[in-house]
Amino acid sequence: MTDDLDMGAIKPAFEIATAIDQILLAEVDIALICHKGPDIQAARERLCQRLTDDARLREMGRRSLDRILALKQTYLHAGSPPCEGHGPTGPPV
């Protein structure tokens, strides 16, 4: 998982397309863009373009998706009771 790509360490130094290319090559499973704006759409478009154009990256993307889904299955297993003292949406308020 990346740090927020909108933060100062990444955004001033790299275009979002370059950051997405490096993230794909590094086999990072989750890239964070935490602010609304054009970078989200630009990142999605670059990701879709690269996965469409490159069979090797597409396969890496499938493996990444498998890892993410396995992690979700482990921690969000359907039918598991909530943690004691917590409701279905989180801790009591």
C-alpha cells in the first residue's frame, strides 16, 4: 500500500501517470489518493490503460486482486460475529 499520492513527497516530484507506472512495476496492491480531484480520474485512466495494453501487468493485477480478496476474506469473513462490544458498523458511540 502506498502513502497518499497527493502528499508533498510524491505529487511535486512525479506526474500521477509516472507514479502509477512505478506502483504497477513494484507490484503494490493498493495506491491511495485521499483527496478529491483530477488525480483520481487520471490515475484510474492510466491504470486501465496499462492493464489493457500489457498482458504481464494484467496478470500482475490479477494476482494483486487475489491477494486483496484473500485479505478481505480473512478479516471480513461473511457471517462472522462482530467483535465483542462492537456493533455491525463499529464501536459504540
